[in-house]
Amino acid sequence: MDSKTAVLRWRRGQEAAAERIRDLTRAEGPLPERAVSESLAALDTLATMGMWPGPRDPVSESMVEAVRQRWVRIERRARQTPTR
């Protein structure tokens, strides 16, 4: 068997295994407890690695900055408006 045939066979096996896992997951249905547990474990791992909380992406950061600026305008306007 040449290397190209071996790689193609390996890929077909990987795809078949992935399909089988998807089928089993679909049949098993949602498992909220497992999802929460795995999410918390991932966050703990990131925190241990010093990577949590992670940096925001530029789009999210600009959106946060826009909200902050709006709140500044709202607070200024509230201070200028006389109370009744």
C-alpha cells in the first residue's frame, strides 16, 4: 500500500469515527450537567494557565467602549436635569 492510499484510508476511518460519535451524541441527547461541568473545567484550566479572563477581540472591545461612552452621556445629562 502506498502512502497516498494509506492516508486516504486513514482519513476515511477518521470521518467514519467522527460520524459515529455524532450519531451517538445525537441519540444521547443534551446533557446539561456534563456541559456545565466541562465548561467549568475548561475555565479552571485557562485560569490555571493564566489565560482567563482572556483578552477581548477588537470588535467586542469597541462595542464595550461605545456602551461606556453612552453611559457617560446619560450620567452627564442626568446631572444637568433638575430633579422635581
